[in-house]
Amino acid sequence: MSHNSFGHLFRVTSWGESHGPAIGGVVDGCPPRIALTEADIQPWLDRRRPGQSRFTTQRQEPDTVRILSGVFDGQTTGTPIALHIDNVDQRSRDYGEIATRYRPGHADIAYDWKYGIRDYRGGGRASARETAVRVAAGAVARKILGAGITIRGALVQLGPLVINRANWDWDEVDRNPFFCPDPEAVPVWDDYLSAIRKAGSSCGAVIEVVVEGAPPGLGAPIYAKLDADIAGALMSINAVKGVEIGDGFAAASLTGEANADEMRMKDGRVVFQANHAGGILGGISTSQPIVARFAVKPTSSILSPRATVDRDGQETDIVTKGRHDPCVGIRAVPVGEAMLACVLADHLLRHRAQNPDAPSSPRLPRN
């Protein structure tokens, strides 16, 4: 299986399966002399860790990260950073009944068609367990970006239930099990997802990630568009079926006048009057907040009987047992943040390499 790496100058390669002894990754291209310890990575992994509420899988994984290389005396050395996370709570017996049967909506049949073999234990390589490595790599990327760039995500839709944006409170995100920024939506979501969970079903979600403080100039006009790389990174997350930048699909219903992010000068600097573009124009960042949303489908592993076939081509039914998230989109919030961090770190290093001394326009100072 190839294609386990992403990025150019900041490059991440992940390895491991859901029910293997461990998962991990290698971060290559991190500049030297950046302060980094496991304590810088662990808090981000703790946000994604399973088993923290009844709305996520009850698999108990501490997700304790170890740095095996690339760091000396608390600083990066410029060499590959190897990250290791043990799997400690696998229950492979839960998946014995699906060894020869394909779960509808899951990658089972596609894997078998492609490779002629699949690890059915928790989905193997297709499991969302792999995303822990992305979160660890994202923590390294955040160190490269520095404290001036903030990356925050929130769940803005659970199933059919959408937040009231007038109630948006970033502080609320870490106060509830949904990463929800609308305190009034939390009890409604709690009731809805409790019913979904009790029924043995699942639901989807929409996550929004906002980057503030990113400098202008990241990205390139054609084949290295910043928004294209962001979209690709988010689409690579398990169960993601759609990505929007800025207004996204809603922009199709606007007129040219409404969609235009008009500009004025204030205190000698360019000020945008709106941000329909989501902080990216022509594939290049503008210094406005970068806004990306991605849609996560309902968890494919559910208790309701579904029609399927087995490896011998026989029609049958399937019920997926085990410990599964009734909404995998909840824990996708820190994963989305991490993927934005990795893409931005990669583009920041690319920009520095190609264009380290780009002058500001004497007439249009950068924001």
C-alpha cells in the first residue's frame, strides 16, 4: 500500500492499523532548534482521545505519545521526528463475524477489490484510529507556525441540527462533549444523539475550522493553491464527504456584488469589508481568517441489520458489533485542526524557501 505520506517540505508519513500493536508516524522537514517535547503534543491528543463521553467509542486508549527521534535536549534537530503511540485496548473478537462480510458504507469491499486482502479488525488501516498520528503531527506543525497563528475548530452541525451563529462562543467549545460553540444547542444535541445512540444508529456532522493570524502570500496560483491543499487534506480524513472554503457552495447563490470582498484603507492598511473567500484569493492567503468546513458522513458501523454480500458473493445481512462512535464527526474536530496546521506549516516553509524577501507594495502594506 503506497500513498501514506502528505506534504512537501513538511511531510508526514503515518503507519499502523487499528488493532495492531501500535500506530505512529514520521514528520520530516521540521526545522531545527524548535522547542519540542511529548508535553507539547499530548494535550492535542487528549482532545481527540476516545472514551471521554458516552457519545464517542468506549475504547479506552490513553494515546500516550513517545518521540523516538529528531529531538535532542528538548529541541528539534532537523532530522526526521518519529512518533509512537501504543494500542492498548483492542478487542479484535468483536469483528470475527464480519471477517467475510462487507459492511455497507465502509471501505471493506473497496479494500478487498483493490488489494485482495483486508484487515477486518476495526477497519485496519481504514480506521479513524490512524487520525491520532495526524493530531500528533499537527502539534509539531503548530510549533513551526508559532503562537501568532491560532487554529480552532468547532462542530457547527450535528445530523440535521445546526447551531445559531449569533450564539458563537469559542470558550464554549471546550466545555461540552460536542466541541459545540453554541451553548443553547448543546442540550438539544444531547437529546438527539442520545436517541441515535440508543437506537444503535449514527449520524453525520459538519465541522468548521478557523485560522487566524496566517500571513498573506501562502500558496501558489495554479497547482499549489492553498485552498486546494486544504481541501485535499480534509478530504483525506476518514468519513469526510465534502469540503467548503469560505462561503463554499453558498457562493453559487450570490451575485457578484454580494460575493465581492470589498476593500478600504484604514490606518495605512488594507481592510476587507467581508470574507466570503475564506481568507484565500487565487489560491493565496490574504491574511484574513482562513475558514474551512467539512462534512462527515454517519458512522458506517451500526447495530441495525443491513443487506450485504460476503466474499463468496452470497447475499446476507450484517450487524456490526463493537465499540463505535454514534457520530464520528465529534472527534474529527481536533483532526481537522491538525490537518490545517500541517498544510499551513508546509506552505509557510515553501514560501520561505521560494520567496524569503518578498517586499510589501509601497502603496498597499500587508495586513
